[in-house]
Amino acid sequence: MIETRFERKWVVQNTYISQLISALKVSNFEFSKHHNSRWVNSIYYDDMFNNSVYQNLNGDQKKQKVRLRWYGEKKILNPRLEIKNKNMFLTTKIIKKIFFSSKYPDSKILLDINDQVKSISPLLINYSPKTSTHYYRHYFISKNKKIRATIDEKIYYLSINNLKIDLFQKKDFNLILELKYNKIHDDYVRKNFSNNNSLRISKNSKFINSFFF
């Protein structure tokens, strides 16, 4: 499956989540709850030179990000591999299902998944898991159903070394706001989305934060 859309993301500091939700509801888009909130988990992959990291840090217009994603509890269940190619704010995402035996102990699941990742594309042969992110996500949709928004809270990051996940959590107490929509609506969003002056917002990447937070 391939998805193409615009994604705009900000970190919101020193703000209660209730304030941010209220700001979305009274915005020009009149956001309302889309579906139930849930935990979102990602394991990020990179090559031995961390090229994906440096593409982001260098501000490259075109960059790629490879991650394993699943929802719900921390234990890996029904994961999918996502290869995200980004050109400025336009994102194309290729999604592949990953299968593993539930009989595997946790220590072998990452090894099995890593073998599958490498087999999906020759370009991923030198990739390995580097970090993971975990957060609780709230979902909203605009009144005209064209724009989706998410708010992430309770964010934390874990390092991964030699296919072993570090138990030490690096916690991020900020909120992350993201708008997602079809590229044909970009002018509409840019004209109607104005930042609330009471919110301190800036660009953000949980992928980069998981490496350096």
C-alpha cells in the first residue's frame, strides 16, 4: 500500500493538553474527536552511517525514514514496516506487513523482524533498529472532513543496541501537534491555520529526538 499526503508537525511547549484540544475545536477547521485515543509505538531503522538521521539534521529537501509501527501495548503485535519518503512537507509512505511467530521470546522477535526488513528491499540490507518511540495519541478531524489532526502526549524514547532494547526511558513532556491532509488541500490549510499566540510551537521530529533527546 502507498499513501501520499502533506504532514505538518509542531512541538507545543508549556501547554496543557486540554488547552490544545480547545484551540483545535475553536480553530477555523472546527476539529472534533475522530476516533479513540491509543498508544502508538515505532522502532526506527537506519544504516551503519545513520544517513536517515543526517538527512534530517542537514535539512535535506528529500529524505527517507524507515520504521516498524504497531498500536496498543508496548509488546510488538501486528506490526507493519513503513518506508516514508519526504520531499519538503509532502510524504509518500510505503507500507508492508510484517509477520513473526508469537512463540518467539521477546529477545528473538527483533532478530526475526530484522531479517524480514532486509528481505523486503535490497536497499535495506544494511539497516538495523536503532531507537524506539512510544506515545499516547489523540485523533481529530475537521468539520469538512478534509483535515486530520493528532496530538501526542506521554512521549518517551528507548535506545536499541545489538537488537536489544534499553530499559531506560528518555521522557519528553512536550505535546506534539500534527496536521495531515491530501496535497490538494495545502493552500486551504495554509490560509486557514493561524497559530494561537498563547501556544509556543516549533518544528519537531520524534525520529531525531529518539537519537539525541
